[in-house]
Amino acid sequence: MNSKERLYARLAGKPVDKIPNLNIYMHIVAREAGVSYREFVQNYRKLAEGNLICAEKYGADHVGVISDPMREASAYGTEVVFPENGVPYAKQPLITGDFDLSVLQRFDPLESTQTLDRIKGCELLRQKVGQDYPVIGWIEGCIAEAADLRGLSELLEDLAMEETYLAEMFEVLHEQQKRFAKAQIDAGADIIGVGNAAASLIGPGLYKKYGMSWDKAIVDYIHSCGAKVKLHICGNITPLLELLREVGPDILDIDWMVDFARAVKEFDGSKTAVSGNVNPVAVLMQGTSECVESQIKYCLEVGSATTCIAAGCEVPVAAPDENLFLMDRLLYTDPSRLYSA
């Protein structure tokens, strides 16, 4: 089976030769492409090159364009800082205390530098891999994007105070989400990743009021465009699991601090496959081979027929190759592959 066949079969609960490896690589992709992180997030050719290397080297069953949370923020008009070897960030919040939403530029993803770069990345990866790998595009979830534009602490306070500007802002963000997702699908993305990390910080009450309907709406929209959805809310999302079942992504990333057996049970019988939840630091970066093997086997034992395996969040650049190679070998359903080179 190739990686795309493998992932799609697994999501359908069908037999596979290897449990799909959905590790998220970003800093490692930049390293393998031989460029600084600054160039990685601004040069789709290097992003694609690094992804292809990582898929081959580490056994990842996907390629994709995840890189940083500032693509949309830049397009909205935020001044973004690009460190040489760090993740881009907003120099200052675009939306300030006066809640003036007129500052939000309604952008065409094909005309903004950073969003176009990601779209071109999807297009190039599709050309390079054909149908051998699924191509995963990426957008920010509404809560995460609001935090990028307003500032995380400020947004959390606004949500708690139920500021009136929020409803209008989320409508704007959702419309732009759709445009950016559709452009990536048109360019060749099979799956759209939706990164909504800030949602793990607001609890089920606020998530149900401000986040859940928008996450469900973008999932439904992406499905209507013929693509699948991978929802990534890193952090402890245990209190949100029941609500996320209603959101209905095809894949839900489960971070290491969530009880994986509980997450698997919560989504049993649903259309959502859980993916996780290896500790990226304690296991993949700092763990012994025995530690890696124990964690992978646990995830496989408690998993279901649709479960995929991945680190709970990005694999650190300092993770030893040996641990990543071992992780991938452990995923083959033929036990003899564990001892192959």
C-alpha cells in the first residue's frame, strides 16, 4: 500500500499493512531542507523539499504545508516578525482595545504573499507525490486566529467578558477560512488541517458558545468541497472531547496529556479517527528505545480500527533519528518489520 491508500483505508476501518504515521514535522523539515526557519516559512519550494525528505526518511504517511500560525494574520494586515530560526509572530496585535474590525483586510488568498506561498506548496507537493501520499493543507481555527489577531491574553479576557465584537469577528474569520481552505483544495490538498490550539484554554462552556459552531461549520464546508479534515487542538482537550465528537472531523489529534484510551472510547462508533498521543519531548526526544516501544505499543493496544499514531504535537528538532525510525517500524502490522533496517 502507498501512504494515501494506507491512510484512507485506516480511516474506513479496513486492514492496513502499517498503522498510519501522522507525526507533525516542522523544524525538522526546515533542517532536512537545509534552510533557516525563516526561509522555510517563506519559500514553498524548500517546504515541499523538506516534506518529501521527511516522508521518505522517517516514514511519515503524509506530506503537508503546516509551518506557522501567521499566514492568515499576515494577510489580514498584521505586521509579522520572521526570526531566523524561530516561529513567526505578530509584532503587535492588529485588533486593539477599541475593537475596530475595519482594520481586518478581507484578503484573496491568491494575492497575499504568505497565503499564496502555502497554496503553491500544496500545488507543488501534489505534483511531486501524485497519489502516493495525501497532501495536508492547513488553516487556523477561528479561536486560534482570533488569538493571533487580538493577542492570546486579550482574547481570553474578551471571551470571558462576552464582548459584543466577537460575533462579527468570527463571521469574518470564517468566511476567510473558507476561501483559504478552498484555494488549497483546488491546488491539490486532500485534507485540510485546522489548527485551533487556543481552544484548549477556554473550557467547554466558552468553546460551546464561541468555538464549536465555527469548527463544525468549517468541517462541513471542507467536506462539501470533497476534502477531509484533520483537527489539531494541542493541549489538554479532555473537557472538550464530547463536544468535538459533534464537530465531526475525520481525524482528531490527541495530545500527550489526554488519556488516549478515554479519547479512543469517546469517538468509538463515530466518523472521527483519533491520532496520537505520544509525548514528543519525554518519549521521542528524551526517551530510551524501551520507552518509545512501550508508548507506541500502549497506543496501539488501546486504539481502535481507525486509530492513527503520532506525537501529540510537533516532533522536536532534537528528537534522535533512532527513536523516529523505531516508532515507524513499530507501526507495521507484520512484526518482522520491527527488526528490519
